[in-house]
Amino acid sequence: MSVNRRSFLLATPLAAHAATWQDTPKVPTAVIGTGGRGSYLLRGVLEQSNTKVAMLCDNKPDRLDKAATAAARDNPKTTTDWRKVIDDKSIEAVFIATPPHLHAEMAIAAIKAGKHVYCEKPIGIKASEIRQLLAAAKASKKVFVAGQQLRSMTMLQEAVGKIHDGIIGDIVMVKAQRHATADLPHDGSSGDWYFDVNKGGGYLVEQSVHNLDLINWVMNAHPEKACGWGAINFYKNQPPGRTIFDCGSMVFNYPKNVQMSFTQMVFHPRAMPLGNQYVHVFGTKGSVDLMGAPTMFPIGGGPAALLAEKRKESPHAHIEMFYRSIIENKPSPADATVGAAAALTAILGHEAMAKQQIVNWSDFGIAI
């Protein structure tokens, strides 16, 4: 997967495009799925100056009513049937924030209906549906953005750009993890799908896809194979019928035999060192801790140096870039190829853990 890093250096001050940005008619937008993530996206849409929330969809009435109240300014239509959103010709842009097993089907339908699509991560949980979505997006002239929002963080754009320019030399290894202090609430509103691997895809696919996308980005490639082991060691049958792992360890093999070691778990004590998330990239000239404030540590010693100053990022920068792609014809910050590579990397790791054997990217039959 060859990526021109300059396509990600997209952040520009709002004033630089004020005439184009502010004078454009409002984009009629629909949000499908108004739960925790969908409500967050809805707030981001409402903050944009050139959008109108025209339609909301959710199969849970309480969520739908709450979202309609939040968007009362725009007096949106509401429905419990997502296909009515697709069929409504007045809708130009669609946000998809449903459980992951529905993402690809809905996104493909929206694309074929001529809508601009912002599809939450992962864009699919099966290689077969990702293949279909990738083909539909490539055949469309509309904007597609995958919800891999790290791609719109200017600090990471700067740091990854410097790594691509060779500041740490050749990348020889990556060590990363995503650890949490607790599981998702078992009695929460997402408990009816999150713990079912056939609906959520598992922790690696539903959550760690962000971390894996960052690694693909800095590697400028996707892995060629993976092996690993996963287990349910802490939350045994919690909640009852649970089918997703609560911990796992994987090794991904990237081009040029570069190894990436990744662990995930949901019972890391908050006070214990090396918790939460990190991505350590090791190069022939130095190594970088990409999370937090990206810092380079020279291989032969010497003072550490920031690759990019830590800064306050807009929480809805990715949403703004979606609309800039529509209105100003800017490149998508995370197009279907990026979304597909991220999701397939997570699926590769999950299948390796589930099968407890080496799984090859070539088994997917998808060239990216």
C-alpha cells in the first residue's frame, strides 16, 4: 500500500478558505446509528457551519428521541428503517455509526445511491464484505471517509511525515499495545452486540483498528501475515455467552521482514506502569514513541527530540475534513483503501488468534 504522505497534510486554517467554506449551501446530512458513537458524530456535524442534519435513524426509540432533541435546531426527520435514509434523494451525506457487522452493507447501499459516506471504523468485519465495499467506493465519484480519525491529527501528520522522510532511518521493528483498565460495561446499551464476535468483530477489530491503522500509516504498508493467540482469561462468560477475547498477543510480519508485536487486554490496573496505549517505532537511526507527544530517541544515545509539539487538536477534525473533501474537493483524509487496510489488518490478527496459526494477507484475495 503506497501512500503519498502529503495527501494527509490537509489541515488548513478555516480563514484560508472562508469564502468557499462559509458561502456553500448547507449539506443535507443523515446519521444512521445514534448511540454513543453516533451521538458524538452528531455533535461534530452540528458544529460545522455548512451542514444541516436532515435525517436521523436508529432502531432504539430512546436513542432516536435523544438525538432528535440534540439536533432540534435543524428539525430532522426520524426513522427506525435505515433504508429510508438511503432512498431519500434529498440526503447528500450519510454517517454510519451502527454496530460493525452492519457497516459494509449500509455503506455500499449509500454509495450506490450516490451519497457521500462517512463510515465508522471498522468499515467491515469480514474480508468478503470489505472487498465489495472497496469496489463500490472506487467506482463512485462521491467522497468516502473511514472513521480512522488519527489520520486527521496534525501532530501525527507531522511526526509520520518526518519518519517517512527518514529521520529515524529504516524502520526495523514496531512494538505496540492497547490495554484498558476494564471491559466495556456488560449491562450498557451496546452490550447486545459488542460481546458477540459476529456483530462486533472482537476487541482487536472494533477498538484496536485505530492503533493498527496508525502502524500501517507509519509503515507505509500493510502486514503480509500474522500469528497469535487470544483468550478469555479474566471475564470468563461475562457477560453470559461472551465470544470475544479479553486478551491476546500477536506478531505481524510487514514487508522487508519488519516485525510488529501487538498486545491487547482489558484488565490492566490503572496505576501499573506501561498501561493504556503506545506505539514504539524502532529505526536504524533512532526510535519514536508515537503516542502522546511523538519523541525520537537517537540509537547511539544523546538528547531526545520532539518530532511534533503536542497540541490541542479539534475533537471533530476528521468530520470537518469529510466536509472539506465534499465542498472543496480535498483528498479524503482516510479513504476506502485506508479503511480497508486497517480493517483487514485487524481481521488478520483476529483470525490468527482464533485459528492459532499463521494467516496470510493473500488469503483475503484483496490487493491494496
